[in-house]
Amino acid sequence: MKTEPATLRIQADTWDFRARLLGWYDAHARDLPWRRDQDPYRVWLSEIMLQQTRVAAVIEHYHEFLRRFPTVEKLAAAREASVLAAWSGLGYYRRARMLHAAAKVVTKKLGGRFPTTAEALLDLPGIGRYTAAAIASIAFGEAVAVVDGNVERVLQRISGQQLSGEKFWNAAGELLDRERPGDFNQAMMELGATVCTPRGPSCLTCPVVDLCATRGELADTPKTAPQKKGEIHYALHFRDTDGSNGKVFLVQRARDASLMAGMWELPEIEVLTGKKQVPRFTLNDKSEESKQAPRFVRDDKRKRSHHKSNGRATPIFMVRHSITVTDYTVRVWQGETPRAISGQWILVERLNRLPLTGLARKILRKAEILQD
Ligand code: SF4
């Protein structure tokens, strides 16, 4: 007689659950590039890229990143600016820095060989419990379960239990297929991503519907916090140059900035609130109207560096951009060339080799300075 799992109660034995889930995964798994082999470097890279990033965006960057850095040794030997440039567009740049740091550890301290257990993988920079378990199970076949948001949702719905914290890990470990842990982990995540979705799960096509306690009716899963709204302003300065395709004025974020440290972006300006926003770049003008004028700000420490010119600024376009939990309306202005900001005129042909923030890239594309 089979014993009931200590943490998880499902309506049949776990063997049945595993067989149904793996059978479905074998037949219906999405053909994703990192699933084509179990190379630990590729598994690791995909897992880091997939953190907080959509699969479609990762596919776009995964091939290019591997083209530039096909091995962990090549990645370790690269300059940080090149790694950040290859990461540009994925956001959360700390991941790229940690990836680079971990590549150096693997190459210099471990002779190019990845640790093969989740416990040992945890010692590498940027690798947490989820990522360590994912790499160990997928690349090395270690019987350790993963828990991410998709797995949590599936576990709660099939069991009808409100779980939290360590109980998720225990429940996932009880269900895990020890013969095929990597496939099982990916199958759980795939089920959550494609069938047992947050809103409107497709229970009619679910391979484990007969074993599910809720069939989508466990409504009280934690709600994600609503996105905040914000407005930010940037100045776009472009000049034609003889014999090249122009230059654009960019500033580099502080090396110790909390977000996107060392990346390049357009100068941020601040529009003082008032009855209307007046597009001038000066604060030297004492008129009422200039009290609402945009001001340059230097970096994320908000040290201000006011522009000395009296020239008018013109709004040129607007884009929308999300950073963590805030949806920004981004207004882009054109005005006289800045004199009081420490930035650089960058040749357009160099832009693709520079670590640009995702927002800078978006603005430069919209302005048709950068091509897609
Ligand atoms: Fe999710 Fe519905 Fe499948 Fe249950 S039956 S696991 S709620 S998709």
C-alpha cells in the first residue's frame, strides 16, 4: 500500500500523476532552444535569462549571446562592457554581472567544470535555490525539485491546499519523478506556463485534470501588486558628423547605482510640476514660465546639473516603458546641446557595442537612430 505524502494531498497516487504529466510533456513540450541538449553552460544561461523575462524575449537574446560567448571560458574572458551589451534589452543587469562573475569562478577556480549538485552550485555568484535545483536536475539528473511561481500555482490547485514557504519545496519534492527529475521539473513549469495559467486555466486539456482538487477554482492565490504609474523625461541630442552616420549624446550611470550600474542612457531631465509643462531647458530665466522648465539630472542619486542655455526644448515623442513594478510614460525632448552634464558624444555606429539601458535602446530605435 502506498503512503499518502506528508505535505501534499492529491486525489490519486503520485505515480499516476508523474506518468500523466511526463507523457503530456513528451508529446506537447514547446521546442525551446535550451531544451535541445543538457549542456550545463546553456542550461545555466537560459535559467538566468528566464528569471523575470518572457520566453520570447529570451529566445531572441539567447542565440546572440551564445554566438558572442559560445563557452564559459569565452564568457569569463570577455570585458564586462561586452557582456552587458549582449544582455542589453533583457533588463535586470545584475544578472549579467553575476553570470560573468560565476563564469570566472568556474573557469579559474574549478577548471572549467560546473559543480554537479544543487548544493555546490549555490556557491556560485547569482545562483539561488531555484536556479541551483534547475541546473542540477536538468544538466546532471540530480533528484531535486524546483519551485517557481508556475510550480506554486500548480501545486496549490491540484492539492486544493494553501501552501507557503518551505511547504512548497516539500510538496514539489514529494511529487518529483526521481528517474527523470529534469524533465519532471520542466513539465511542472510548462504546465503552469501553458495550461494551468494564472487566469483561465485550460482544465479541459489538462493532463492531470482527473487528479486535480480544484480544477481552477482555488481563487485565492496571492494577487500580484498593481503596477504603479510614473512619468519621466529624457533629452535626445543628435548631431550629424562628416563621414559618419552621426553622434548621440549619452551619459553613463554611476558604477554604484542600484539599478543598471555603468550602463549608458540619454540624459534624464526633470519637469517641475505646474499648470502646464513648458519645454525649456533653462533655470536661469527668472520668468514664471521657466519655473516649470525641464532640468537635467545626472544619475540615480538625483544630483542635478542644470543646463546653462536659454534655448527652448521641443517634445518629439513619447514611449511607454516598464521598470520593475512601475509603468512609465517616457517623454523625449529635443533641445540645445548640453554643456553642464558629464556625458559623451557617441558615434552611432558604436552604439551596438555599448551597454545601453533597455529604455535608451527603445528611444534610439523610435528615433530611427538605431536599427532593429
Ligand atoms: Fe490547473 Fe485546471 Fe489542471 Fe487543475 S485541472 S492543474 S486547475 S489546469
